[in-house]
Amino acid sequence: MKRTVFPNRWLPYLLVAPQVAVTIVFFFWPAGKSLYLSVFKSPPVGGRDIFVGLDNFTALLRDREYYESVLNSFVFAGGVTVLSVAGGLVVAVLANQKIRGLGFYRTALLWPYGIAPAVAGIIFLFIFHPAYGILPYLASFVTAYEFNWLLKGWIAMTLVVVATSWTQLGYNIAFFLAGLQGIPTSVMEAASVDGASPVRKFTAIIVPLISPITFYLVVVNMVFAFFSSFGVIHAVTQGGPGNATGIMVFKLWKDGFIGLNLGSSAAQSVILMAVVIGMTMLQFRFAEKRVTY
Amino acid sequence: MNDPSLGATVRVPALPRVAVAERQGPRRRVPGGTVLVHAALFACVAVIAFPLYFAFVISTQELSEVIQKPPRLLPSSHAVENYVEAWRRSGMARLLFNSAIVAVAVAVGKISISMLSAFAIVYFRFRGASFVFWLIFLTLMLPIPVRILPTYEVVGNLGWLNTYAGLSVPLMASATATFLFRQFYMTVPNELAEAAQIDGAGALRFLWSFLLPLSWANIAALFVVLFIYGWNEYFWPLLITNTEEMRTVVIGLERLIPRTGTELPTWNLIMAGAMMALLPPVAVIVFMQRWFVKGLIESEK
């Protein structure tokens, strides 16, 4: 079907101009500059950039802290994704029953999405506080283990993962609920007639039918944890203790804006660009497939 | 005639089937099972709400109560003085004002430029249309961290450091909002544009008097989601502001946390500050829940 179009010649260019201008000035030009800077060494005090080829990248390969930050990123993103997607699915299945007050529950489960991960992190910082926090206090009854995130890297990682998952949970619940409501009631009723238990219905019907949404959410949560979690790290742990929570985005900022090593920071940007392109392509490949179900 | 009120057009329910499920009520279910489901759901709500409750409780206590053991889990009577002190010490009025400006500017800016470009792509044939479409699409793959240093440089060259323009304009390009409007425009019947043309309405007239009134549901939904995005952005405002007057609340809050051993850890004030920083976006979600869910699900697809 051919759409009705307006005949103006110059108006469409005027209409796309603001978006295109912002896109070029703040997205493509800087992204190109990142690529450019990644193969140069820029003296911090000024002077001409020196072409160094792939030196910035090979320097990263020799940097133990960079390996740690890559590992930390995957642990952090994996933790956030597993916790908030699995948790979101369980809660959404519970909330998808034919019961009264669903509207109330949905709001009551959704609102933490409004909280910035950095602010959530500050709240959890006190919950985890070694001296006054309620969690170390409760842990002290069970074990003599020193529950101190300032000393134990894995506790610091748990702290930022839990705080981030707390804010992301509502997002996943909203998507799962929308997906669950798309499952025809006839299918579920047929299963009930056949005497399927709730657990069997969950594993044999719900999980396969909403797997496209699950996959989508896994990718989205990974991207979020990789690229939008600077705040929680900066506000709460500053990458510490040691480098236990120093994720890739945090190291990029530290090297670029504190260490003023522009070449290395740009090289890290380029590596992250490859990561996000890979993740986005994965998401869109699957988005096409999901039409078939 | 072509000026329907907001109430008349804002009609698309976020998830219509929810309403149906609610109306049907408990049916063919043993009462015991329903109680169990309610109990489980209520437990989930309680677990999710606990951190916020705990932050609120701490924000009402004086320091001696904050550090006592076992932790006191009931509100105390020092709320007013704590909130006043946190407000004063962090310069909260200015922080909240800045966050509001930035969040509204980002939301309105993204929606406006996305509506215009989607309109151009759907309702015009022009050379380079698919190039523009791809340009917008590719911004999905360029989140802030992959272009952070040069973007900072560009904003610096424009003289936009420590300005509202610098805080908001670089965040405005949006592939998702453009796609949402594009998709929506494609569902608008062709006859509408034909009729408008026969009546002699130009393109801009059609956009203003026909498409805009039809788009309110999408605009409201996007506004809620983008407002929260703008309010909670951390990396960008941290970089391009270095004066107290231009900090947003998410950044400014960090200032309440003592980083040296000599300062008193005034956790009651920190929690009071956190409560004030999170209240506006959470209130927006609670009061505009329907739009929020719609915006979330439709804009991210």
C-alpha cells in the first residue's frame, strides 16, 4: 500500500535537521573521534598527537587491572541479569493470577525502577555498613565471618549487584507481565484439564512461551549493567576495595578523566563499542525470530 | 473539531488484559490457593519495599539511634530537623531544581525532535530518507561511555560546560522514541492525510492539528520514561558540571557521604537526602503508572 505523502521538497530536511544535528554533533563525530584517538597518544599537557598504531590496545592487554575490569564487568552484569530477570519472572508469574488487587501489586512492585542506581546504592551502602548496617548485624548471629565490604571484594560486588537489581526488577516484572498476559487462557485451561501441576505448567508452558521475552530482557539487562552502571560504582565503592568492583566503564573514566591517559581511554571506548554492537545485533537477530512464536 | 480534549484521546490502556483479569476476580480457584498467592505477593512487595522503609526510618532518627544495636526499625521523632538539615547542607533546592530542568528538557527535547523526524520519514519522500533512518538507528549502538571523551570536548568547545544546554542537549537524540512515533504514524489511516490534503491543509497543519492530538497517549508514555531517564542520569552530569550550582540531585547527594575519616558519618542526613532525591521520579511512576508501563514496553521494543 502506498502511503499518502506531502509534496514539499525542502520541508522534510528541515524536520529531520534537529535530530540529525544532535546525532552527528554528539554521537557520530565523538564516536569517530574515539576511534581516531584510540590509535594516537596525546600528551596531556598539549602538543601534537602521535600516531602509535595499536599500542593503546596492546598496552591494555598487558594491563592486569584491565583484565580485572573485564572480569568484574561480566560478574556484575551477570549477577544483575540473573537476579533481576529470574526474580522478575518469579514475581510476574505470581502476580499474573486471577486475583483482586493486581493494579496495586503491579505498582507496588514497579516503583523502584524510578530510583537511580546510585541512590539505591547509597541506601544499600548503609544496609551493608560494617559497623551499623543491619545485614552485617544479622550475619553476626550466624557466622563469625567478617561481613565487611570495605575488606572483602565479593561483598562489595554483592552490594552493588543487589542495589542495581533492586532498581531493575520492576522493569523486568512489567515486561514479563505483559508477556504472560499474551499467553492464551485456553492453553492454560487445557493444561489444567489434563491435570498439570502449577510447577509443570510453569516449566512446560510458561517458560517456553515467554522465552523470547526472557532473551530480550537478558540482553537489555546486560547492556544496562555494562553501560549505565557507572553511577552506582562511583557513588558507592569507587571501584574498591582494591579493584574488586572496578568495571570497564569505571576504569575508562578513571584512566581518561583522572589519569588523563586519553589514548588508553579511547581504546577502551572502542572495545566497549564492539561489545555494545555485538549485544545490539544479538538482540535484533532474535527480535526477528520472535515473530514466529 | 480537530481539537479533541486530552481526556478524549488519552484512552489507550497500557495493558487492557490486566483490567479484564482483574474484573473476573477469583474464579475456579480454591480460596486457600488465593490466600497463598496473596501472601506470597505481599511478601515480595515487603521485600522490595524494605530498603526504602529502612532508609525512611533512618532518616527520622538522631545519630545515637542510627548507630544503636540492635538496629531500630521504627521511625523516630527527628524527621523534620533531619530533612531541614539535609536540605540546607546539600543545597537541595538548587539540586532538585536543576534535576527537574534537565529531566523535563531531555524528555521534551527527545519527544519533539523524534516526532518531527518520524513525521518526515513517514509522510515525505525525500532523497536520503533511509540514510537518516539508519543514522538514527545507529545511535542505539553509541551509549555515552563509547564517546565520552570527545563528547566532553565538543561540549567544552561549545562553551556548554556547567550549562543546562550541556546537561540536556547531548542526551536528546533517541532512536527508540523516533521508532515509536514512526510505528504509530504508520498505523494512522491513510484517509486522514488524504482528507487533510483535500481540505487544503499543509504538512505542518496536518502534524499540528491531526497527528499531535492523536499522539498524546504516546507522548505521555514517553514523557514518563524519559523524565526518569533524565532525572537519574549520573555519568554525564558528573563530567560536565563542576560547580555546586549546576549539580543535579543524583550527583549532589554523593556530597553528603563523608569520604574522610574525620567527618561524622551522618547517615540520618544522607538517608533524608536520598529520600528527597528519589521521591520525584518514584512519585511520577506511581501516579502515572499506566503511561509508564506503556512507555516502557512500547519504546523499548
